[in-house]
Amino acid sequence: MSVKIYKSQIDTFILVVILTMIGFYNSLAFIKTQDYIFHHFSATGDIIFSISFINALSFLFRPLGGTIRSLFHHKIKRPLLPYFVLVYAFYNIAVINLVVYFPINYAIATLIFNCILIGILLGAIYPEAIVRILDKDRLSPARKVFVGNCYFIAVYFGAAFTKLTLADVNNPIYKIIISLMPLIFCIFAIYFYLHTRRELSESEEKAVLYEAVNSVICVRNNFWTIIRFTCFLTFVTSLNAFFSTVMPFYLVRYLNYTESSVFNLQVVIFLFSIAGLVIGAIFHQKLGRRLHIVLGLLIKIILYFLFKAYIKNDYIQILVFESICMLFVGLMLSKILTVLDSIFEVKYKFGSISIIYNLTFGFFSGLGVFLSTYLISKSGNLYVPSIIIITFSYLSLVSLWFTPNKDFFRYVK
């Protein structure tokens, strides 16, 4: 008994390490893309649109990765997660460090292809990682919520780690060394993961087979549940995408902030997101439908003052309001993975979570980023993103209104 629990804890720890490295590489690629394009196109008027298009691709192609992964889910008994991570890490690290030596046209084409590949790989990696993190027996409800939060904490920590280690480092050799160290660590983590992972039981194999073969039935039988939680998460994920990908360009290009100050701001809001996740795990039994609605309304009110702070160019107010928003976002995300894991039957679990995750954290996040940056570059109106985010917020509130309160507490049983 204790050996199984010990191996389960090792599995969870190694998965968290892998996800942290993925968050690191994702943020590193974003920073490299930003620097390279700014360096060559600083005088053009379409810079925001260009960056938006390239980075939105990594979001928009996630559903394709999830679909491909689901189609082959029943044919391979060994977990594909470690191999996806290896491909992701090696290719990404090569592109990140070599793209600066390409002619500009080839470099942009390579960056676009890289973002598409990253989107496909992440669409396959993250849903499997979520299911495996939560596939732990004999966990109390509180521990299961915390284990589910390890996914978001790992991704946020990886992003914050990138900005802390690379934001002010100008030596390219040092950057290459820093970026290779997590890759080596990741390889060791995958090695141990392959030797400590829990084998699939016969019932799980049958469930996986049934799930993959009946993917259409999976959607049909859980259609309204998938719709409700997709609409609910669209608001939270689009807000998260705005703060982590779009907002830095607004502050640097339109409000003339230095890159270091924007990096510091992002580190702070990532830490507040992690704080929200931890607080939500501690008080998970209080987070029902009503509190989620209240948090959504509070975020909408804070957004009004936040965008006024953007217009007034008040750094302190921006820092405070964004931190509060991300604290609430962390609270709203703190138990969502555990809730999704408890709602769907085993045979529908992977497919349903993959659909919801890749639509919300993928397609709609990318669509929000693309529309926000494109409309701002064309109109010069900094209030445009607020319109898109508020539209998503109404979808979220309506879906929450029709979501049974018991859906937020099924994991307790």
C-alpha cells in the first residue's frame, strides 16, 4: 500500500517538474519571438498584429493536437507524454537558439511553423498530463484539489522562472546555457517517470479503447456539460491569455514602459495567480457556483478601473488591479480540473477534458489575443480588449447560472 502511494507521489512530482519545464520553454520562445520581431520591425505599424498572429497560432492549433492524440489514444498502451515533451523540448530549444542566424523571411516562417508545432504538441501534452495528475487513488478531496492545482502552479512557475532568469541577461552564450539546463533536467525527469509510472490496469485499457473509438459519442452524451464548462472557462482563460501575452505589448509599445518593468509586473501577477490557487485549494469546500459568479462580477468591476489605469498610465494602479484580477483567476481555476475529473465517466474523461481544455485554453484564448491586438493596432483604442473580455464574461456568467451547484462538489463524494 505504502509503496503504491509513494510511487504515485513520485509520478505527480515528476509530472509537475515536466510541466514546469514546458512553461519555461513556452515563455522563452515567446520572449525570443518578441525580441526578434521588435528588432527587425520596430518602425512598422503592424508590429502588434505580427506578434499577435504568430503567438495566437500556438493557441489556435491546440485543438488539432488534442484531436490527433485522442485518435491514437487506444493504439499505444505506453503513455506518450514523455515522448511529446522530448520532441517539444529539442525542437523548441533548437529554434529558439538558431533562429537569429536565419534571414528574416526564413526566420519568420520558422517562427510561425514553430508556434504551430508548439500548439499541436501542447494540445496533446496538457490534457494527458491533467488526466494523469488526477488519476490518483486514495486521495482526500483537499489533496486531490491541491494535486490538480500543481498543473497550473507548474505552468505559472515556469513562466515566472523564465522572466526572472532571462529578462536582464544580455550575454547570448549565458542564455543558451540557461536554456539547456532545464532540458537536461527534463530528460532525467522523463527517465524516472518512465520507470516509476503506474501501469494501466485492464479496466483502464478497456476504458481508453472505448473512449477513443467512441469520441463522437463522448461529445454527444456530454454535450451540454462540455458547453457549460467551455463557456465558463472561456472568460478566465481569455483573461489569463490577455495578461500573459497581450498586455506586455500594450505596456511597452503604447505606454512606453521598459521591458524590465513589464517582466517584473508579470512575475508579480503570476505569483498572485499561484497564491489564488493555494488559497482555493485550502478553502475548496467554499468555492461553489455562487462564489464563482461573485468572483466573475468582481473581476468585471476591477477591469473597468484597470483599463482606466492603462489610459492614465499609472503603473502602481496597473500592478494592483492586475494582481487582484489574477488572484481571483487563480481562485476560479483552483478546483476546476478536479471538478472536470469528477464529472465525466472514466470512458469519457480524457476526450471531454481534452475538448474543454483545448477549446478554452487554446482556440478561444488565441481568438481573443488575435482580435484584441488586431483591433487595437487598427483603431488605437486601448479599451478594445475590455469589450472582448466582457463579452466572454457574459458567456461565463450565463453558463454558471445554468450549472448545478453539485457539479462543483462531486469530487467530495
